[in-house]
Amino acid sequence: MKLSAAELRFVSLPLVTPFRTSLGTQAVRNALVLRLETSLGEGWAECVADDEPSYSPEYLAGAADVIRRLFLPKLFAMGELDPAGVAVALDGFRGHPMAKSAVETAVLDASLRATGMCLSTYLGGVRRRVPVGVSVGITDTIDELLGLVDRYLTAGYLRIKLKIEPGWDIEPVRAVRETFGSSVPLTVDANTAYRPGDIRHLRGLDEFGLLLVEQPFPPEDLHSHARLAAAMETPLCLDESITSARDAATALRQGACSVINIKPGRVGGYLEARRVHDVAQAHGVPVWCGGMLETGLGRAANLALASLPGFQLPGDISATARYYTQDITEPFSLADGHLEVPTAPGIGITPDPASLARLTTSTEWITP
Ligand code: NPQ
Ligand code: MG
């Protein structure tokens, strides 16, 4: 296929309630939507970078810049473009996995649409619906937290993940266990908020029978994760530390984790995400699909990824209503704690033109 033009749109989606993590508080989700025009038809994707480089070094304005000024011109100049060729063509540009993922996914969407195949089938999916969990932000009070967990359990979520930070860890976990019992699948995510000196404190989480503890230490500190993994009974899961299949292999070899959270944006796209899945499979390690407050575009594609056999734990792919009253696509809803994997060609969904127009804050048209 040949790339002929691209549309970059900034969209702004108000969150149902502010989402607080150890990284900060988010009230609005600004995102970047990419639409490519190719000789085979159009392709859609979103970039999951956030306004500020807090979760990772990428941020939206920077992602838009590298896409418009470097990535797209490189792809315009290519005679023949195919999905697997995108990462190869952009390999000379270091970093920027979220921006690369958006471009590759839009090419993949266009290519699969043209052949009539859905992303799940293309990636090797084996499930038509996937079990999902919910990520619960840090709240002002324990009562408020218990109210939220109650609501999500009633809605049918199959796993609860509590965001933690120093000063908000043992107590909220204990309160959730005491209120809802020991059989609720429960995890915690620190988003790098702890330091090596906290290992003894974190071992205090062992008594609560958590499915896993996610990313307590900074991304580069595999050594402390390995020390904690050896000192703790609860499985350790890495998120921010894993930016490629090679990272996954290194972390597993070092004993730094026994579960991996896969986010396609963080690892540079769905093709690398599948390779992370394959490395984990080869090590007998379960993976699950993380969440980046995606619009319906990213949610659809994540469902395809989560249909692969190694996704053995419920993902952070919640129903649309967990985050948004209005999305740019039709909403995804929970049925029996599961979301359906899209089966339409490509990522399986396109934005609703009226909703997209309403939520767009700026549009840019890019041609060779
Ligand atoms: C995680 N996500 O697993 C991330 C962190 C995260 C659903 O827990 C804006 C955009 C704000 C992306 C806040 C969940 C965000 C964000 C937190 C991702 O670590
Ligand atoms: Mg995480």
C-alpha cells in the first residue's frame, strides 16, 4: 500500500470522575487520533501519550510533533508500505513508542480492513470475549474507596486493582479485604512510587492474598524488583519497566517479575506487544492487558490483543462508562464481567463522525 495523507486530531474527553494515581490526578483525557489515507483505504488509531510526561517520557504535543515532522514524511517516501515495515522504517528514530504504535496501528487497520480480517484473528486470538477488571484510583477516604469497589463489583468486574502510594497501601487493602472478603481477585499498582528501602514495608502486603503487586519501583530499577520478588510471596508484575520483548526477556531472566502487564503503546505497537506475549508464554509467565484511559479506538484494539492465549488475567480494559459519558466511538459495555472482542475488519471500529467532531479540539491535515 501507499500512504497518501494523514489527519491528526486532538480530542478531549472529560472523565466521569477524576482519576488519582501516585503520578497525579487526571480530570480530562486528551488524546491524539490519527486517520491515514492509503491506496487501500483509510486506517484509524489513537496515541495513548498523556498531556505531560508523567507515566512515561512521552507527551501528546511531542508525539504529534514526531509523527507529523518525522514519522509521516518517512512513510510518505516509501514505495510500498506494509504493517510490519513500519517499525523497520522508523527504527532509526529512538524511543517514542506511543507515537510509533499509533502510526503502525493505523497502517495495520487500513491493511486488515482491505483484506477483511479482524485484528484478533491477525494476532492469533483464541477468545471471542475477554474477562475484564477495573483500576480504582486513590480516594480521599477509605469509605469513598469502599463505595467505589462496591459499585464496580456490583457491575460485574472480575478483578479490582487499587492504586497505591506510600501512606495509601496497607490500610485500603485491609479495608477492601475486610469488607468484600478474601475471594475477590485483588491487585495493587504503585506506578513506581516506592524506593528500595520500602521492601520490608511492601512485604506487609503478603498477608492479603493479592494476585500481584504492580511496578513498585522506578522503571530502570530491575534489581530492586528482583530483590522484592525474592523477598515476597505475592507475584510481582512489571508495567513501566517493560518497553520491548527484549526488556521482557531481561526482566524474566533476572527474576524481576513473574507477571507482565502489556500495553501496546508502551512497547511500540501491537506487533511488539505480541512478541512480549510470546516471550512470556515461552517462560510460562501470564500476561494481561493494561489500560491507558483509551478512547474506543484503543479499547477495541486492546480487546483484540487480550484475546491471545497468554492473557491469563483480567485486563484493565474496562467498559467505556468506567471512564467516559461520551466517547468518539460507540461504547463498550460489560456483560457478565466480559467485553466482546470486535470481529469487524481491522481494529473493528471507527469513530462516530458526530461524536468525533464534538470532542475534537483541533485538526491538522498532513500531505507529502
Ligand atoms: C497503569 N493505567 O496501569 C495505568 C496508569 C495510568 C488504568 O491504571 C492519563 C493517561 C492518565 C494514562 C493515569 C490504569 C493515566 C494514564 C494512570 C495511565 O499504570
Ligand atoms: Mg500500571
